[in-house]
Amino acid sequence: MNKLYINIKEASEMLGVTALTLRNWDKSGKLEARRHPISNYRVYLREDIEKLITKMESGEKPTLRPKKEKKAPESDKPKTYQLKVLHLRD
């Protein structure tokens, strides 16, 4: 039976890399891992692994998946502060 999803151990054996490498690729966006709905372990689409193997064999550089954009800090405009002054009487 040809499984749709494979676990991290099977994926690492297919690619010839360690599980830690796969975790790093997931963090950097090189390979998307999905999560098992019950155990929350990383699982990979067999199709994605096979595509990556094909790219590696052809010498093509893997493309990164787009990362989520972070909001840029508003450093262009100066911060203003409102001060409240209390006058104390003797």
C-alpha cells in the first residue's frame, strides 16, 4: 500500500538526511511539514518528498515556500509621549 503521508523517520531515510535536518528545513521553509491531527507529529506528503528527490537528482535548487510577512516596525515616524505633570504643594 502506498501511503499518502509518511513520518519524519521515513522521509529522512528517503532523502538521506537526518530528522533534525528535516525539522530545520521546515523552519526555514524548504520543505513543508504537516501535523498529525492526534499526535501533532510532523508528517510529510509522499508526493512532496518525491518531488524534492527529483529536484535534488536534477541539480535544481529547491525553492523556498513564501514565509508569512511580519509587520515592519514603524521606525520612520518618531514616537511621541504625553507626560502628566503633578504639582505637589508644601
